Amino acid sequence: MKTLAELAPLLSTPQKIAITHHFNPDADALGASLGLFHYLNLLGHSCRVISPNTIPDFLLWMPESYSVLIYEENKQSVEAVLNESTILFSLDYNQYSRTQSLSDSLNSFKGTKVLIDHHLFPDAAFDYGASLPSKSSTCEMVYDFINANNGNGLINLDIARCLYAGVMTDTGSFKFPCTTAGVHSLVADLMGKGLQAAPVHQSIFDTFKENRLRFLGYVLSEKMIIDQETHSALIPVTKDELNRFQLKTGDTEGIVNYPLSIQDIIFSTFISERDNEIRMSFRSKGHFNVNEFARTFFNGGGHVNAAGGRSRVSLSDTIELYRKAITQTENQLKQCYKELV
Ligand SMILES: [Mn+2]
């Protein structure tokens, strides 16, 4: 894979560009896509953002989110855009399978394939790009890319708001260890260009419907299981409970983080029973590697402090597997706890 810097000559003439992100886009995936979209358009390229599936409501404020093509709703238009594009950007994911049903079309893309991502283990399919786990977010990498191309002067409020959203969410509002001095410099630079940070924060975090907050109250009060011995917490929820509170996709987002606000808890797991599978989210504080935990036990992965996984057995069997996994990692959990305090 060639570096992003080597892409510059190709971008010196107007190109048709398709920008994609992973299934179930979050603020980093969509923010990076639209931030790059606005920037490349300013350079005279003709761009389209393609999302594998629908964009959650709390991200629809992003400038031009309504122009994003949704593959699941508009397969023919997406195929047409991919056919006429010369460059394909993959943002916030590094394996085409992360786009689910879109992956076949991306795999057979004939033009130049570019990767900008911050996850581990990139696929060999990309011609140019980088996947840097040391970076807080894909939005930070898009910002770096713009700067490396001497484009900082082109960063307008639309770009600033999109990029800020991804950096803010992927750093847990600037509290995760990936919040480097560089991240704060980026924010200072964007604010220097007129970015209002508070409204971005509000549009993303203060958008709960009543049922969602009541569900949060219910699970924290009735479902959260704390194991002080291993410094871990588990929240399992059934399909019935999700239905009872009429939750929509994305409504359980963030619940996994709450147990980490308890003193001495360094590892948190959220398990939810969905239509065809059991979904799992993992979060940790300090050195406990949830990417490794998810990979080893639950066919998943992610980052050191945030990862996801899945299970094809029943909810109760999954909980049983989880308990076995905790037993196997107990010493590691205790060691990581000691290092933290
Ligand atoms: Mn990300």
C-alpha cells in the first residue's frame, strides 16, 4: 500500500470520487466521509458519499447528510456511482466485509482504492492509504490528510463541524487515552476557524427520546451485574426488553460505558439479543485489551479500550461463554486494575 502523500498527483486533476464508510455509521464514519466530501468538492472533484445502510437520526444535522446515497435503499444508483468513479475512499473501516452487503461491489471496484482508517489489521486490497491505531479517529486522519496537502485554509465551518463530531465521539468527549496533544491542537485550530463546539455536542448527545432514557434507567437499576472480584460489569438485555421499551437501532449505543464510571470497575460488557444474533460491546479503562478479548472469545475486534463482538448461540449460553472468558482473563483483569490505581 502506497502512502496517502503519494496520492497527491492523482488528485491534481478533477476526479470522480466515491467515499464509503462502514455499516451502521457512527459520528466518526459519517463525519470523516462528509468532511472529506466537502474538502474534495472545494478542490474541484466530483464526490458522492455512499453509506451501506441508513444514517441514524442524531447525525442528520451534518451538512449534506441528505445527499448521502444509502446502498440498502438505492442499490442501482450506488452501482452507477461506483462504475463511473475513478477513486474509492474507504473511511473508518479497513476490510470491505465491514460494509456488509456493499462489500462485493467494493471488492470489484476497478479504480484506485484508498484507505483512511484507525483500526488494526488492514486488508491488502488498498492501493494507497493508512490505518493508524495510534490516531484518535478517522476524522483526525482526514484533518491530517487535508493539512498534508496544504489544504488547511480550505477548512470551512461545514468541514470543521463534521470532523469535530468524529474526534469528539471517538475520544469519549476527550477523555480516552487516544486524546493526544495533537487532538487538542486540532480542536483549537477548528475553533479558531469559528467552530462552535457546544451545539455539536448537544446535537449528538442530547437527543434522547423519553423511552431511551427510561430504558437506560431500567438496565442500570435492574440488569447491571457487578463483579468486584474481577473489576468487571455485565449488562445483558433480551429481545423482549428491547421491544418493551420500543428501542430503535442505535438506542442502546453508549450504555456499555456507564459501568466504567463505578470506582474499581475497569471492564464493561453489554450484551443484547437481536433478531439473528447476539451483539456484544466491550469497553475498558487502562491497559485491559478489549480488542484481544473480543477477538479471542467473540469473533470481534476493535480498539484497546473499545470493541465489539457477536455470538450465534442463545443469550443464556452467551452469558455462560462470557463467564468462562472472564475466568480465563481474571489474572489479567486484576493485574490491569493494579496498574490503574
Ligand atoms: Mn472511528
